[in-house]
Amino acid sequence: MRPTIELLLDLVRQGQQLANLELSLVRAELSERGSLAASSLAFVVVGLVLLPVGVGLIFLAAGLALTRLGVPLDVSFLILAVVVLVAGLVLMRVGIKGLNPSRLVPTKSISQISSLLGGLEP
């Protein structure tokens, strides 16, 4: 039978080995996740660059299609520009209305909390 001090020292050594192994595992996982996140971020950046290019090409093709209908090239691009501007303004207005602070306040939660606190009105 081994003495108690020797058993405790073995326990401490094994605990240190286990902690070192766990730390190395955490480092390896973080390194792997970091490289995965970096490559995913690169894909997002490339996608964000390609999307406006694709949209621009679609508008260019639509403008050229209007010229086949007999509309002059400059007028067809002007028509498309006005359509895009109007759509952008409408979307901005809808977004601004949606960001109105009165619409963002959680009224149900506030009414539930106030009823719990004694019937205070929001």
C-alpha cells in the first residue's frame, strides 16, 4: 500500500496532466473555429461584393431591353433610375415607420409587468 502523501501527489500530477490536455484541446478547437470563421467571413465579403454587381447588370440588361422596344437608351436608363429611386424611397419610408419608438416598445410585456406591480398603466 502506498502512503497517502504519494497518492495525493499522484492525484495532483494527474489533475495537472488532465488540465493541460483539456487546455490543448480548447486551443485546438478555438484555432479550428477561428479558421472556419475567417473563411466564412471571406465568403460573406465576396458575396457582398458580387450582389451589387449582379443587380447592376440586371438593371443594365433591363435598360437595353427597353431599347429593343424602341425607347432611346438614355430614356430607358432614366426610367429605370426613377423606378429604383421610387422603390428605394418607399422601402425607406416603410423602414422608418417600423422604427418608430412607439412600435418598438413591448406593450404586452409592460402591461403584464404593470399588472403584477399593482395595475399601473403603461
